[in-house]
Amino acid sequence: MLLTLKDGSKKEFQNGLNGLEIASSLAPSLAKKCLGIRFNGEVIDYREPINEDGVFEILTKEDPEILHTLNHTCAHIMAQAVLRLYPGAQLAFGPSIEEGFYYDIKFPEGVVLSDKDFPKIEKEMHKIVDANYPLVREDISKEEGKELFKDQKFKSIHIDELEGEALTIYRQGEFADLCKGPHVPSTSYCKGFKLTALSGAYFHGDKNNDQLTRIYGVCFFSNQELEDYLKILEERKQSDHKRLGRELGLFMLSDYGPGMPFWLPNGILLREQLENWWIKLHKQNGYLRIDTPIMLNKELWETSGHWGHYKENMYITKIEEEEFAIKPMNCPGAITVYNNDQHSYKELPLRYAELGHVHRYEASGALNGLFRVRSFTQDDAHTLLRESQIGEEVSKLLALYDKVYSTFGLPYHIELSTMPEDHVGEVETWQHAESELIKALDENGIPYKINPGDGAFYGPKLDFKLRDSLGRIWQCGTIQLDYQLPGRFNCVYTDENNEKKTPIMIHRAIFGSIERFTGILIEHFKGAFPTWLAPHQVVVIPVNDECKEYAKKYQEELEERDIRVIYDDSDEKLGKKFRNWTVKKIPYILVIGSKEVETNSVTYRLYGKQEQINVSKDDFISLISEDIAKKKLVR
């Protein structure tokens, strides 16, 4: 087999060698550091044999992906500890997640786990780590697996669900788990770990199945890394968007509409800045704005496939004996707009942009402030285009997304989500669509990861994963390539030979939803928004009655320039006013005293700073106007 190495060189290797054997042949020092392999964009276990040509890269402790591998191993360690402490416990699934891991477990009858049990489980986990058990990968048959896991109900069910006759297991000491990996070499690597939370879960996520206990945890290579992470967790609590949302008057939640946020005056001001900028960007990039109905006939949702694939998450009602659904997505509406007219190839790409209000039924236990809601606004766009235009259009989108995320100081990476089991359309069509997205990424020199089986039911997608100031990863933007929906709705255009052709559709959102993105921004900025985004940008405080006329006129002058100003002539002492407005995180506090009136100036203090600066009125307008116009992150 021919492998392309990290430096771009190519080298022949014998088929069937595993990653560690290949690393050893390249350099013994690499083999010592090797904890995993990235092969053709996917992280695999270094124990896994390789039998085909591809791109091969050795992963070490320094590679972020290996932290997922470490956490996966720690999930196994926790499961082993649980079985020692609670014989008869039934194990379901224990994956690594974005931050840490979890394991779903059904405990023996009479056992009700609480976080008070965490120290006992952690103590047993430390014994397993100290024992330095090697993780041994084995390929076994289904029959062997059924015998091995005959006392584990959920593992037995999972074996029956798997295709093929071969299984992979991992052993550590007396413990074995059904798993395809990857894992670190031994339990001793999991030095810094902590169990963090409990929740309920259902087997396979189906409420008709067994109820399980989900134990969450997190693991690092050292105790120092764990301590640093726990400090970040504490900082996140202080940045909680639900608390800041109340304190800053941004949004509220009500039992009259669970999961359906109420936007308050300050929140509307912030939201308007996001939406107005979004509208401006889309005009500059050739989009046509539309607005489609919030409720549409069942027939539309049957045609789109949502009725068959998404009905349980839709709000449904009857009008004049016909079933209607409140839209969970905007795409069928955009297609209906497209089909309102005849189209020529000369019009394509045809880009429709919509701030569409949608509703999706989410379980009440999953609702979380603005992060998980039932009612939200998607910043959607749907582009109808020819196949030959895909590469250029995706390249334009990649540049647009980069502009938006960099404006907020949000670094990101891209994952390619491929065909799920529950999909529509031919496999060959999916493979072609995936190759088109890969080609666009490669041509723009943008690295990406593969997220197998996580595409939309109608097409593959690029998922944009953002990292905020608190180190968390958020799934926000998507670019979804759809060869299915236009055909389902008989969308056509006339080509240069006057023949009818079916266009391809690109679904895309940058924020994902206004609500969720706002929640992310609240926590990312800890409520101290950049000046352009802040609900109120300036507070003007006259020191005494003699200064009020001057201060009031300046407030009006600022407002004439579309600067959002609060005028505070309350009877509070100046120090108390400073404290009050600092708590509200206003970017600029202006103080107008006798000196300012005499010199035709203002004195301002920036949020988070102690220094007070005196400038002319005109100079202050210039500096805040530049701050707003350039959307500065740091003042």
C-alpha cells in the first residue's frame, strides 16, 4: 500500500501493518510518542491494521484529537470501576464527547446513584489507573461476542444490531467492552480525571426503552490540566448566559411557553445589531431576502420528507379538517418561492436569504436557556445552482463564514458530516456530493475532519465548530449540499440548450440560530459586548445641575449619530452611578462636570478600565464612531 506522510512524501508499506508498526519503521522515537493515527482524515486506533492507500499521520499527546481518545479510555475505566462496585450493572454506551465522556448504565434494582457516590467510584478508578492495565484490542466473531456479553443485556442487543460477523473488543484487566476504539496504550495515561454530573437517559434515546443513568466525567493527561479545566468550569458559571440575560435585561423565560424565549428591550437592541449586519452582508453577497409562512400544509412536509423523518419534532394542528405543521425548517418555503417563477440558467446561482422563525419540539429536560429552545430564528439561506457552480459557491461561503466568525473573535474548525443510515437518495449521489465539498475545502487550503454518518438525511454537510473564550466548542454554521429536495419538488431551470434541468440546492446558516448564537456571545464576552453590539454604548452622567443642559445636548448629539445613549441625572452619588453602570457593562461612561463644560470636552472611562480620559466632544465622537464602524473587539 502507498501512504502519503505528513510532510507530503509517499512511501510503500506492506498491507496489514498497524499504525504503530508503520510508526516504528519510520522512526523508533515516533513509535514511543504514537497514541493514535489519522488515516484519510479519520482518527483510528494505532492497533488497527491498514490495508489501503491513503494519507497517514501519527498523533501524539500534543494533538487535540488524542484527548478524545484518552477520554474514551477513561469511560472504560469508569465502567470497570462501576462493575466492581455494583455487580450486575448493565452497560449501554460510553463514548467520548466534546468535553469529556459519559457512560449510560442501568444499575441493579434498589441502587439510586447520586453525586455523593462519585468519590467512591473515583477511588476505584484510581486503582485501575495505578494498575497500568494495557488496553488489548481483539477481533472476535459475533458468536464469541454473545458468549462474552451474555450477562450484559444492552451489549447483546447491540451485537444483534451490528452488520457483519466480526466484532472488535478491548480488554483491560478483568474487564472487556464491545468497542471499535480508539484507545490509549494503557490505563496509566488517565492520570487527571473527575466525575462531573449525572442525568437520566433512555437506551437508544427512546423513551419506550429502559431508563438508564448517565454518568459524565472528564479526563486529562495530568492533574494540573484537570485543575486548570476545573478553574475554567468555575469561570463558566460566572459567565452563565441565563444569569447575565436577567441582569442585563436581554431575555426572559416563562412557564407559559417553555423553551420559547421572550426578548426584552435590551435583548432586542442587541439582536437588531446582529440582524441588521446580517442583512447588509447578504445584500453585499448577492442574496434576495424572502419571508415564508410559519405554518404550512402537511402535503408540503410529506413532499420534503420532513413528515417521514421529523414528524415527532413538529407541532401539528388541523385547520378545516386538513393537517398543518408549524415549520421546523425553512427549506420547503424557499423551494416554494423558487417554483413561483420559471428560471433560466442565466439566473443561477439564485440565493434566497431568510430570517425564518421555526419551532421544534424538544424534550422539556433538554431545554437550556437560549442554547436549547423550541422556538428560534434561523439565519437561513437556500441557493439553487448548477452542479458546475458548486465549487465556486462553496468557496464564497467559506470566505463569508470566516468574515463573520473572525468579527467576534471566534476561532473554528470544519467537520465534513457524511451519509447517515437514515438517508434519502442513492449512495453514488451522496459520494459525489461529499467529493464536491472535499474538493472545495482542498482548493481553499482549509483543513477539516470527517464526522462519519452525521449528515442531514438529504445530503452531506460542512459543520463549523467554534471555540469560545472559555474553551468550549459550539456547532453553529452549516453548509449542506442537497441533491434530493429540488427533485422532490420538481424544481427546474432551462439550460443553454433550452432543456429542463433540476438544480442543486445549498442549505446554509452562519449563526445557526439567532437565539443560540446570542447565548454563545453572552458567555463568550461575559456580557461585556463590543461597542457595536452593546445594547447601550454610552451613559452620560452630569455631575451637578449646572452641567445638565450641556450633558443633555451632548446626549442628543450622540443619538443623532445613531449612538445608543443613556442619560443619568438621578440623585445617586457619582461613585454609586459608576458602580451601577459598570455592573451593566456599558462600554463608555461619560462624566460631565464644570471643567468639561468650560473646555467643551468630555471625560470618559472604558468598561474594565480605571483610567479616566478627557477629550474634546468631537474627538470622542470620532473615537467611538471608529470603534463601532470597525467592530473592534478591543477598545
